[in-house]
Amino acid sequence: MTVIALLSVAPVIEDSMAGEVAKAVDALDDHDVRYETNPMGTVIEAADIDTLLAAVGDAHKAVDGDRVSTVLKIDHKRDTDQAAAEKVEAVESELGRPAKTEE
């Protein structure tokens, strides 16, 4: 069944982390997952938990540094399939509008 996760991987440094975060995101391309990066992390969708955890492990390993911080939140619906976009659509349906503000 569908596994959705929010992943944040970053080196513990004072300078820009963008280059190292890009390495973590790039590592996801080696796996059969869908993902979307946002300012606070990356939402990943996989068909099963093993695929998700392998992708997360490689993303973590891709970041260089003496210290790397990884935060992972998993939503594993074991009885149904639900895409991340469907979760957003459900909230937007309740709101009656897009779940974002205009710039």
C-alpha cells in the first residue's frame, strides 16, 4: 500500500545547506519513488515501506559532513492507497479553496 513520508536531511553547518540538500534529493532518483521538495523538506511517496526506507537511507548517506541531521515522518496506510495529492485535495475541499496564499 502507499507509504507517504516527509523527509528532511541536512548537514549541521552554519553556511548554506542547499548543495548538500541537493545531493540528498538527487539520491532519491535512484529509487522507484515520487517526491516533491518544499522549503521545509521533501514529501516522498513509495509503493511499500522497504522502497521508502531504502530511498531515505541513500538520501541520508549522500549528505557530506561530520554531522548530518535527518528527520522522517511516515504515514503508512496499510489498507488503502492514497496519494499525497489526495491528502491535500481533501483539506482543500474542506476549506473550499486552495490551501495556500497568493504572493
